[in-house]
Amino acid sequence: MNSIEYNFRTTIIGSMPHTEAKSACELIHRHLKDIPAWPQLPRRSGLEGMDVQFSKGFPGLSLIDGKLVFNRSEGFNEALESLYNAYLTDDYGKYGVTNEYAAGLDCFLKSDAGDTWAVKGQISGPISWCLGISDEEGKSILYDDILSDAAARMLAMSAAWQEQKLQNLNKNTIIFVDEPAMSSYGSAFFNISQDKTIGLINESLSKMRGLKGIHCCGNTDWGLVLSTNVDILSFDAYQYGSTLSLYPDAVKSLLKRGGAVAWGIVPNTEPEVAKETPASLRDRLEETMAPFTRAGIPFRELASKSLITPSCSLALLTEEAAKQALVLLNELACLMKKKYL
């Protein structure tokens, strides 16, 4: 996918409110003709929670009564060595996600993607994942250089395994690394160096060969995020649209290297989904994009490097509201394509 033109194509972040994988996949295929994505279903099972879903195979980590518990017990060093050997030999199978942990992925892989532009997957990012796991002393493994590095490599293998599976549906793939915790970067909540942050994110992207994205649903240091090896920046443009405009040079650099912005302009709360219309969202998106044209990026260029998505997960909506969000997404995309393309 060289010299890619995204042209306001649509996709989603991942999580859906359904408890049945089949109904979630049917809704996605009905409404996402450009870039369908497999649905994460946290209401179906605690195994589909963000920390747990991609945890299988990590050394010393066990799931006890629905909670992840870490312990450097006997065999830990051997398990760690096995992880690094798998990483070095591209042996990803052990770090794939099973049906039990991702029913939506299993259902999606058995479906017909049809004539789509690409297919999308997602995985927890290393910063957010590590913050959610504590060692024996109750300290986040993000602050342990060995464990955090191992986690980034495990997630890289899981992402690569997922990418290979998705390529059976469409040779063009997009995988988003979900990093909600980056909205707290530099705060007392967590404080690690810029170099380590970039290094862990880049490590998690390192095994993928298709398009690589990062999603953060709050305000953060976008300059730092855009200095990673991502192709697509996905962010909540509905609530935090103005924050990205503070980094015009970083956005220019992203576009110059062939990257794109996924504008999360469709809201993900029921009152806002009910309130907004395609026209009101078009106005909001145009207002959010305008600072970049004033900074010297031609609008046609920006449009060609733009995706449109919901602001974040749709999992907290009702199924009917999630459907309405996808309807808004499609109708908004049609308005933008008609007006600018």
C-alpha cells in the first residue's frame, strides 16, 4: 500500500457492546465497507478486558479468580528465555489470541471480508498493558526494565500473529496499538522517560509488516507519540480535537512520510450520539482540521491522509446506540467525500 490515499475511509477502534460475537460481526460488516475491524467484547467475558485479553503466555503471569497475578515462581527464567527465543525466531503461535479470549476475532476470521479496502485489528499497547500489571510488591511492571521489555516483545508477537491471520481475509491490514494510559503521560500517575516510552511502543510495532497505528483517547504529548514508528495516529477528535493542532510540525512529518490521521469525531456516549447529525459532525470535523490548513497543509492533502472513526470504544453504548454511531460514521464520511473528493 504505497502512496496511500485514505480519503475519509471509515473504521472503528474495536470494542463493541455486544455479548454475542456473531451479532457484533454482522453489524460491523453491514456498516463498515471500507475497513471492517474485529470486535472486542468486554461485556461477553472478563477474559476480553484490555489487560487480560493479550496476557496469555507472559512469564510468571496467572489468571486467578478473574485477576492477573504475577509471581517469579520456579520456571520463570525458563519461560522468559522461551519468550525471547520465540521473538528471535518469529515463532508467534504461542502468543496468539484464542477464541476464549477473543470470540469476536475468531468469528471475524471465519467471515467473508468481501471487497474491502483493508481489515483492521487491535492490541493493547505496552505502556497501558504494563501499567495494569503489578509485580509481587504491588509495583507496576512498567517500571521493571526486564518485564516491560518482555511485555513489549510479547505484544509485538501477538500483533504479528493477528496480522498474519487477518491477511487471510485481505492482504492489506491495519493494527492499532491502544494506549489510553498515554493520556496520563508525565503525570504523577506514571512517569517514565521519553526514550523508554518511545522504545516500548516501537518494540510493540516491530514485527508488523502492514500499517501500524496508535490510538489514544485523551490529551497527551502528541509530539512524542508521533515520533514513534506509527503510520496512523488515531485520537478522540470529538473532545480533544484542538490538542493535536498544537503539534503542526509533527503532523506534517507524519503526512510527509506517508502517514495518516484517524479523526475520532463520532462520539461514543448515548446523549451525544442522539444529539449529533452528520451535518453537525461535518462542521465539527472541518473546524478541527482547519488549523492544519492554516499551518500550511493543503486541505486536499490532509483529506487524502484522513480516516474517520468513533472517538473511542463503543462498548459502553447500547447495541442500538452503537448501530446509530456507525450510521453517523458512514453518513459523515459520505458528506466529506462528496464535498472534498
